[in-house]
Amino acid sequence: MSDAVNNTPAAGGGFFATRAMNTLRYSLMNLFILFGIIFIAMGGPWTYMGLVFSFFLIGYVDELFGDISDRERMPPVWYCQLMLFATLPLLIFATLIAFNVSHATGWAWLDWFPRLFGIDPEGARGWTHHWMWAMGPYVSLGMYYGAAGVNVAHELIHRTDKEWDKLVGRWLLAFTWDTGFAIEHVHGHHRNVGTEADPATARRGQYIIHFVWTSTIGQWLAAKRFEDERLKRKGLRNTLFSNKFWRGQLMTVAVLAFYVTFLGWWGLPAFLVSGSIGKIYLEVVNYIEHYGLVRIPGTRVEARHSWDSHRRVSGGMFYNLMLHANHHKIATRRFWELEQSPPEEAATLPRGYMSMILFAFLGRPFFTYINKHLARWDRDLASPEEVAYLKAKGIYLGDVA
């Protein structure tokens, strides 16, 4: 979208479509992190609020505010960029506050932050050392690493013309043990989406937990294979430092060293918890984005090969990740340029991402529910070749009412 289009009020958007409200909307993720840092500093059960807010409160609020209209007035580009690049320092600071509340004595140079909000840092530390709350800071950090870090990284690693942007994206992914995503997602997923060659496309009837395992392993192996083949094709030596895949693993080791420096050996399980939760969050989002959709290898990637979602709150928090159909159609677009795909081009999820993710864990009820929407995709959006493929596999749903 051009700036002229971006700044034209959307028909029917009303007050929420104004530039001021959308400026607030695209600030929500960083505000979410800031409030999360305060809750972590409070210690005890408050440290789990990142998990609570991520799924239950945000999921409810997302449904409460409904959908955006297309082409609403956007904040200026510099502000959108600022929100993206504020994420890494905010996550580093959140991690330091988690260290401070879970360490036996903490550090005086970090105690200023809880005191700024009237929180007794010593009392918070004493509360957090109870076995029930000890992992709370790292459970919530995992949600911030996934919801904020991975999502912003996804935006930045697509900027193949911006080395600094890609580097920041890779450091964000290092917090979730997943720098290989910067390779496989851009060079593999976007080429193979919807096909059997793509580990990040969930198959019909595949349970979400099974998908997390297959997608994680499949993408890790695919990223390593791609980088090995790239170096071989260019006639370059394949070493620890020339191979982008292994250099990415060293970035994760650096984050682990960051944890261990502050927490000692307790940093190992703490980072395992936070990194794993962030990675799982990424994969459950992957599950929702393409569940059950198919594409014939070698055919053009179309908007119909991704699920769209137009929810107002989550769209702002996740920097328009939910306009996923347009993203896959034109992967180089910045988040503020993405547009809604009309119903004749792409299917729209019946609920927001958070609601769909929670529903997916129920298994069979989710399959029954989503199959009704896949039936519409099979009838109205699938190509003749895709219909033939679905029928040959025995998974065509176009006859479902």
C-alpha cells in the first residue's frame, strides 16, 4: 500500500480505524512486554501472568473487539520500525529482571526497577523461591520470546536486502533455540508451503502436539540441509564459522551463556523452559496458519494457500502476521503494506489465532469444526488439480454441507 492509501480512512472503520487508535494498536506488543516485566518483578504467582495474558485475556479481548476494516489509517513508517526494533532490548531487559527476581540475592543495579513501582525486590525474591513459583519468570519469558520475539523476527528475516534487520531477527530467534528458522522459513517454507515437502504445513487430521514435533525436527533438518547445499553449490568450505546454520547455533549458545553467567547452572533449566515455550508458541501458530490447505508442487503460491485472520487486537499485537495470505502472496511486503485478501481469494479463520490455538488442543472437536470451513475451501478455492489430489488421498471435504 502506498502512504496515500494507508492514510485514507477505511469505510465503516470509525473511531478504531483512526491513525491515533492504530498507533496504539501497533504499540500493544511492547506494552504487553512492559507490563509483563512489572509482573515478573512482583515475584511469586504474578510471574505467571505472561502465560495468562497471552492465551486467556488476549484471546478474549481479541474476540471482543472483532475485525479490522481494510486499509485503515496507519502510523508513520518510522513508528512501525521503532516498535519492531524496540523488541530485542525489551526482551533482554525482561530477561534481566527475571534473573533478578529468581536469584538468591539479586543485583542492586537492577533493584531500581521494582522499586520504581513500589515493589520490594527482596520480598519478591523470597516469594519467588517457593518451588511453585520458581519457574514462573521463565514460563512468561517463553511467551514473550514467542509472541513478541519470534513474530518480530519473522518480519525482519524476510528483509533479504537489509543485513542489519536480518541479524536482529536471528538474535531474537536465538532466544527460542531456533535460528535455523531464518533459513528454512524464507528459503523452504515459502517455496514448499501447502505441499508434502513442507514440514510447517499441518496435514488434515494431524493433532497439534504431533505437529509441533514433526515441524520442529523437519525444519531443523531442512535448514541444515539447505545451508550445506548452498556452500557446496558455491564451492565454499563448510566450517563452523562459514555455515550460517551452525553460526546460528552459536548465537543460541551465547544466550545460554548469558543465562549461566547470571544464574549459574540453574540457568540451564531456566533457558530450556523459556526457549522451549517460545519455540512451541511458534509451532502452534504455524499449525493454525496453514492447517489442512494443500498445493501442488511447482504451482504458484496463491493467497488461498494460507488462512487469513482480520482480528483487530491480535493483528496489531502481531504486526499483521494474521494477514498471512497476502504475506505468502508477496513475501517482501513490510507489515504495514499488507492487505486483507477477499473471500474469493483466501479463506478466513472463523476465530482469532489465540482462540483457534486453544481449540486445536481439543483434537476431534477442532477437526469437526474446522472441516466445515475446509469444505468451503475445497469447493470454492481449490484448483482442479488440488481437488484431484485431495480426492486421491481420500480427504476431500467438498461434499460436506
